[in-house]
Amino acid sequence: MLKLWPKFEAVFFKYSLAAILLAIPLYPKFPLLEIPSTSVAVRLEDFLILGIFIFWAVWYIRRRELRLFGKVGITLLVFFAITLLSTLS
């Protein structure tokens, strides 16, 4: 089973990229869930992107290739802090 893991990773990332590239422009923009009292709707492709992102994040954390405090990491932390402050205000 462990021998198949590198092949699964390569195939998963290749096909997940293809799924995103096909789902976003071709999937009908019908909402799956609507958030009450807002004009926000959640679509099925949002869950597809979330699932692929979670798999990608776990993969990078497991391989210890995710560096949070580089130049890009600090920029992202500042961006999310400003976004949080904006949301709270």
C-alpha cells in the first residue's frame, strides 16, 4: 500500500486540477445551499475546491514543506489579519 502512495499523489493532483478546470466553467451555476439573509450561495464546486485544498494542505504539512514564516507567509498572515479586522468591524 505504501508503494502506491506516490503514484496516488501524482494522479490525484493531476486529476484534481483537471476536475477544477472542468467544473468551474462547465458546471451550471445553480446554488446548492443559500445562506439566509444574504445574497451568498454555496455551489457544489466550492466543496470540490475545499476538499482538494484540504488534501493539498495535509500533504504539504505531512511532508513538512509548508513554511509559514517566509516572505509569502508573512504577507498572507498580514492579509488575513486585515481581513479579520475588516470583518469584525
